[in-house]
Amino acid sequence: MNKAVVLLSGGLDSATTLYYARQKGFNCHCLIFDYGQRHKKEIRSAKKIADLARCEWQVVKINLPWRGSALLDKKLDIQTRRGLNIQTPADNAIPSTYVPARNIIFLSFALSCAEAIGAKAIFIGANAIDYSGYPDCRPGFFKAFVKAADSGTRTGVENKPIKILTPLINKTKSEIIKSGIKLGVPYRFTWSCYKGGNAPCGKCDSCRFRQKGFREAGLKDPIWSN
């Protein structure tokens, strides 16, 4: 069975991606990142989801002392898009919750891990449809990263490149949820809210995209009954 590294945040998209990779026959090794995020509750969710999927996991702790994001600095407000279409932000502005170069950092760790353990693929649950406009979640970014990985790793130069797979990149949130239900994803244990309180705030981008997805899928979000 081929090995794969899965970036697992504990959120809806990454959990669906893990179950998708499993369904494709991969032996999954989950990387869970503790990078100082205020919503550390997602780390507990990621561990729970990996355990339920019977997959290996490890927490990678990263220190980002320069912060630069509302997810890392409690002095900064987590923006909400009141009155705007969350699917198409009015000015395409990148919100305060963007963490500088986060996916570049995460994928670099995943690439190193994949080479070290002999994994054939890396799965990441990035989405460029129902998302906040982060530049490192767009298809062009992943194409560029693949080129860098192929030229900067032993597996790449030996013509045995590690695949970087984004199975959700062009799916709406409702499509992701519907496919996840079929895969048996335990959505009741996922966590999406950026504020990391005892209950979801229901106002941040992540909460609103999640609400939109379940509403359009015609389903009730099980997290509200936890």
C-alpha cells in the first residue's frame, strides 16, 4: 500500500481529504500543525479525526514570532464580511486571517516528511471556490510549488516526484460535504471557527462558509448538536 502524507487541520476540508485519500487506498500519515493559532481547538479535533480514521499522526510545532495574522495575534480583529457575498468578496481583499506563506511552510514540512518516510503523495484540502481568497489556496500556487518541489528534492531530480494532490480545489463547500458524507467523515468532530471558543462564533469567514455548505447541501451541521 502506498504511503501518503495528509495535512490535517481538524477542519471540514482536511478531514474530507483524509477520508478521500484513505478511500483511494493510501496508508495515511497525518501532519497536524501547532503554529500558535488562537483556535487551538482544531488540533484536538485533528487528533480525534486521525484516530477515528485509524491513521498515524504527529503534531509539528512551529514558532512564527513575527505573527502577521489575526489567527496569531489576539490584538488583531478577525474580520467578518457583513452584508457581502462571502463567495466573491467585493474587492478581492485578502483578510486579516491570512497567515503569511502558511501553505508554503506546511507543504515544505510535508515534502520533507514524505521523502523521509517514502510517501508517494501529499494531500492537502485546499479549496479555491468557497474560500477567503488566500493566495496560497489557488491552483496557480500549487502548480508553482510542484515545479519547485520537483527541482529541489532528491525524488524529483531522480524522476520519482512526490505528487501533491488537491482533490477539493475546485469543489463548492456543499459538494465537499456531500462527498464527505458518502465517505463517512465524522463531521461532528471537526472544527472550523477561527475564534476557538467553546462554540462556533457563526460570524467568521470559516463559520459562514461552513454554514453555507451545509445549507446548500440540505443537511444539518452536526457540530451544533455537540
